[in-house]
Amino acid sequence: MKLNPSYHNVHSDFKLNGVHYNYNEFQEVGYDLIKEGKQFEISIGNFLLEWVNDEPVLEVQTSGSTGEPKRILLKKEHMLNSAVATGAFFGLKNGDKALLCLPCSGIAGKMMLVRAMVLGMNLNYVEPSSNPLYSDSNSYDFVAMTPFQVEKSLGQLSQIQTLIVGGAPVSVSLKEKLKNASSIIFETYGMTETITHIAARRLSNPVEDAFQVLPGVSVSKDERDCLVIEAPKISDTKVVTNDIVELIDEKAFKWLGRFDSIINSGGIKLMPEKIEEKLSKVIHSRFFIAGIPDEALGQKLVLLVEDLEASIEVLMKRIKNIDDLDKYEAPKEIFLLEAFEETKTGKIHREKTLSQIR
């Protein structure tokens, strides 16, 4: 390990809730948050202690939204490089005011702290909630939210200069609501293994639909048409994903869906993500499409909706009236649930939710 690795260098303009701390003070701040803080502050404290320990790597748990959660090791140097690339792509600078409203137990929350340290931003943190700006009248230059948080914060988005949205695909209906927003809003693409986003596409006043990669990143496809990411500054190996894409060039792509979520119903291959995009025009609660075992079809297409008050008959009628929905894409059955199972980072846990109807 280097005697003085670069991740020890905290920008002189970095502030946490208005107070500047240098690298040598992180340990004391971390202990204070763990000892006296609320539950969400404890995870911030834990991260600060991990950042200043002698290890050049940090253990992080994947979200578990597309498979079993697993622990992986990320190099702190790579996390620093990711922060620099984010700053270059979104035009962030020292002194910018940022908001941490995501759990610091996940990589997205941790990276907001790293970006602030590296780029010299003034980072405020609040308890993660569905509407983090509800009682916060401050203006921010840079904020990261989940689509669910953005949906619940539409009335407050004018407080944000640049907003990145990630953690789950953005629905068609939310994209429509964000098209004419005064804020600069991007949907991001990435995962824990790539230290959050490696690409982004504009949602407010959009010019094109493709994701553009960050500096130092290039992309290609494998024989399954799945995205392969080459980013030597944030990963020592190529990252082979299960995301089916349309490749524009080595710097841009369109996301189509998950290879491992394809449903084979009576010999017809169906992509849940594309169907969900169409259904989002008429369903306003949280929902998702899945395939369940069926004797005749092999897999039967079903729809799960997080709303016990909804009418299955009305939903079926609305779905039949969607112009671009193919007949094979219409769900054979609808299940109404009170609440979906979630991962620790607030994403829908599809497998666990499906177990409620089996």
C-alpha cells in the first residue's frame, strides 16, 4: 500500500452539514455519529471509519434487486476515480452544495460522501425518506435520488440545479413529468460493481434517448447482446452485465432489459422491462411483471400491483386499451398486494414479493 494514498487527500473546501473536516478528523466524527447518531447516521459513521482504516479496499453489499445480495470489495482508489469522473461529466466544482438523502449503507450513499470529499462540496445529509426535501427549503447544486423519491418530490425539484436519478428504471409517466423541469435531470446507469453510475441520459429537455458513458469508460456487447463495460480506472476487469442493450457506439447505448428476466410464455420470449414501460402509462401504483410456472405455457405472464384498493377489472380494461401493447404482452392474471418486499436500499425485491402469491 502507498504510504500516502491519494484517497487520504480531502479537499480543503469539503464540508459536512456546514462544518469542514480533514481526513484525520474523520475517525472522531465517525465515532460520534455511531455513538450518538440516529440509525441512518450510524451508517455514515461506519463508512467514515472504514474510509480511514489501513485497508486500501472497502467491503460493500450489492443491492440484491437482480439476484442474491453479495459482499464485494471495492478499491478506495477506484471510488476516488469514480468521483472525479462524475464531477467532470456533470460539471461539479468545489463549493457546490450537495444533499445526501440516500442510505449510506449502500454504494449510492457512500459515493455521495466520496464525491463531496474529493470535489470539495458542501454536503448536507438528511434522514432518507420518500420526500427528503419536504421540510428542507435549501437550494442544492447536486442531488441523487431514487425514482420513487423523485416522484414524491416533484413540487420541490426547483430547489435542485442538477439531479441524478438511479437505483431503478424511470417509468414513462415520470419521464413525461420531468421533460420540462427547470432542473437539469439525468437518469443514471450503473451498479455496485461499477461504483454506481458509468453512464447517464438526460431526462429534462432531452435531446436523445441513449445513455452516454462517463470519461474513462467504453462499452461493447457480448454474444447475448448484453452490455460489457471497460473502465480501467474503476474496475481491474471488464464488467459483463446481464443487461440487453442496443449499442450506438463505444460511448453510447440504449438499455432494453435484463437477459435473466426474459419470460418464455408458450415459446414467445417476453421482456418484462419493455412491458412495464408500456403499462406505466395506465398504472400509477408500484407494479411489476413476472412469469410464474404454468402447465400449458411453461411460464404465465402476471402483473403484481401494490394497491389493495385497485380494481382488477378496471386495470384489465385499461391495459387492453394500450395501443402499442402486443396481445402476448397483456398479463394473464393480476395480483393486488398491500406492500411489496424491498431490498435494504428500498428497491423492489421481486423474488420475495412473488413468494406472496405462490
